[in-house]
Amino acid sequence: MTEKNDRILLLHAPKLPLEEQKVAELTADLHDWAHANGLVMRLAADKLSSEVCQTTPLTLLPSPFPKNVFEEAVRIQNLYASLYHTIAYEYDFLIKIHENVVKTDDFTRNMVEILKKVKEQGLKQPITLAIQRSDYMCHKDNFSKEYELKQIEINNIASSMGAHAQRLTDWHRRVLRALEIPENVIEKAIPENKPIPMIAEALFKAWSHFSNPTALVLVVVENVNQNQIDQRHVEYELEKLGVPLTSIVRRNLTQCHTQLSLNESNDLILEGRQVAIVYFRAGYSPDHYPSEKEWEARERMELSTAIKTPWIGLQVANTKKTQQVLSEDGVLERFVGKPREARDIRASFAGMWALENKDEVSQKVIQGAQKHPEAFVLKPQTEGGAALHTGDEMVRMLRELPEEQRGAYILMEKLRPMIIENYLILAKKPVTFAKSVSELGVYGYAFGAQGAPELKTAGHLLRTKPESTEMGGVAAGNAVVDTPFLYEFI
């Protein structure tokens, strides 16, 4: 067989729609398989308990995704991990670019204040760890009409859904076999997807750095967490690598304030034992810091010898503001020494503009957004489910936002993602066959001292939602977990 004839094309994917009876059979099988394999979430009505769980929102089938776009996302992940590892140590740069943001954004201001204290007192732990997921859309260019990779955001904290995506890949291989798709097609179209072993490996490296078999892995969690099982799979993988079960502990930030202390060597101590690594699965939203106590706990962690993922420099670098400033002429190139690598990263940038910028280009774009709101979205700095602003609401905000509040928002080009069809499965709801759009996330880590990180990329996630849905969010029921069926163009 020639190389040309060996390619996977869109015609090799399952022909849709399927017969209703076949959909019903496969869906019933899926729910059994999901529960047997831990592809589940807690109920929205009972987020405090795992006694009764439901199938994670997901797609019945893998969604078509261009192979060249997917491979580009995987190829540049190490470049992004290295970039943010570098930027995180640039205290003055990070403090400077957030000067306008902190005027009205209390959350970012508190983060920056902790960063300033770390700068003043010195980084107690020179080894840092970024467990990262970079999210993209397969964007259709208006002029060339070709699909290209465009970044939505970077996630340096609580990069989730990896366990679901890993298990869904196994299901999608299984369902393709049930539909009698040839094995050689499945092998080429469904890429390996193992983010959880990679995440656990990164945490294990950090824990092992201390050479202390009694040291703790502290997982910082929300008070209430519907996505508990996704987190637990990481912990169970850590146990397989050799971290004792009794050395993995979970605490929310309020408990951390009460239970954590620093000794004379600035070691972080919990119940008499040293904390080797703080793994934040919470701490990215203002809701996680209901009082000054939680901020005091975060500061205590940052001034300790524990390895934090992320440490405060990485989290301050994780704002929309940093993303926007990097897109400005010449800024990215300050931190990426090789021109080709800088070019490859920059090619994935979507258009982003600061509302407070007074230069002619930014002002023209802002005016253009008011005339053509369908081509833009307005994003706040805050992560963790903050709303996008679009349409008439966005136009009103662009016109009426006071000058001192404009730094808290970023104007972004609205991407035109590829539209596909798939079956969306949500527990206790009818199966939906819908025109949908997908967002691709690629996982990786950077571990080590400033200037010399170890880099690794492994695993991916698709999140798919109906084309008509503005907001995302798997737990919120707006999107579902998915995986790609990679194909090439003729």
C-alpha cells in the first residue's frame, strides 16, 4: 500500500447519523462501560458524595479533527511550557503588565502582592513545576479558508479532565470496533492519550526531589467538588509510582490556614510532616478565597521550600493580560531565544487587544468591535468559569466601562471553529445529535530550576459543545468530553 493510499480521510469515519436502534444500544453500553471504568462524575445535586455518580458528559463517537492541526498543537506544547516556565521568574515584567489590572481586580491584586513578597524575600524553592494544558480551536481562516491552530488560553493551574479524556479514548476505540471500522483505521485515527501517567510522573519527580519518604503530597481542593473522580485518578496513579497512600493528603485553603506552618528552615509543615509538593486543584477562582485566611495560607505556601504547582509566578503569568501582552510586537521574542520557536508560538496566537491601550491600532480594533460585535468576544481576567461577554452586552461594556475598570478585560478575536456532527451524551437526558464545535487541549509539564526545565508532552482533551452554545464547561452541562478522530485532507 502506498503512503498516499495509507492516509486516513474523513470518509473513513463513521457515517452519520446512525440508526436510532444502534444509537440506543451503544448508549446503553457506554453508560455501563463508563461506570465500570471510572468515567464518572458526582451528581450536580450531591457534589459532596461519590456514593452515587453519573456518566461524565461525553460524546458517543470521536469527533473529526484535522491531523495536521492536532500534530501542530502537540509539537509546540513543549515550547509553551518552556515559555511560561521562563516568564514566571520575570517578577518585574509580571508586576508591570498587571499595573492597570490590579486597580479593579482584587483577585489578581492579591496574587501580585504575594508575588512581590516572594521577590523581596527570595524564592525559597528554586525548583518549580508547571503542569499545563494549552487550549486551542481549529480555526477556519477567513481569507485562505484553511484550518489553522489558534490558542484560546493556557492553563497553569488545576488542568483537569485528563482522566476522563484518557478513558474516553479507550471507549472511542471500542465503539469504532462495534461499528466495524477497520483496526488499521482505528490505530491511525485515534492517537494515544495518556495524560494521567504524565501528570503523576511530574508530581512524583517533585516528591522524589526531597529524598524524604515521609514527605507529603498536599492536594489543595475546593470545599465542594463535582469533578472529584478526575482528581482521584491522579492520586491513584501516584500510589502506583510509589508515593505511600498515607503521604497523599487533601485540604481546602481554609484548612490549610489552620493546619499549615513554617519551621525555621521555611519547610512547610502539616501535622508534623514536611510537605514536599503542593498540587493546586483549587485556588484559581476568587470563590476559593472567601476571607483573608485563605490568602494568608497561600502566602505561607509560597514562602516555603515546598514545590508548588503552580507557584505564584506561574499563576500570575496565567492571566489573559499576560497572554495579550505576549501577542504584542517584540514581547514574545524577549523570552524565546530561537526565532523559529518564537515564530511557531506566535503563529498560534489569536488576535488580542487591551482596552486601556491608547495606540491607534488598539483603538481602531475597539471601534471595529462595536460595529461588528459578531467578530469579537470580551474576556475578564478571572479564570474558573467567568463569563464571556458578546454581542450587545459587549458593545455596551466597550462604550461604558470606566477607564479604571478597562484593564480588567481583554478584547479577543472570535474564532470560527470547524463544525462537526456528533452525539452528545448527558446522564438522564435524551441523546442529542447536534452540529458542534470542539476545543483541543494538550497536556505537558516543565520541571526544574530557572533556565533548565525538563519538558514533556503527553495526552490531550477535546471539549465539544453545540454550535449555538456560547459558554463552555463540562460540569455545567454546556460542553462534553470528547476525543479526536484524526484525518487528512485529500
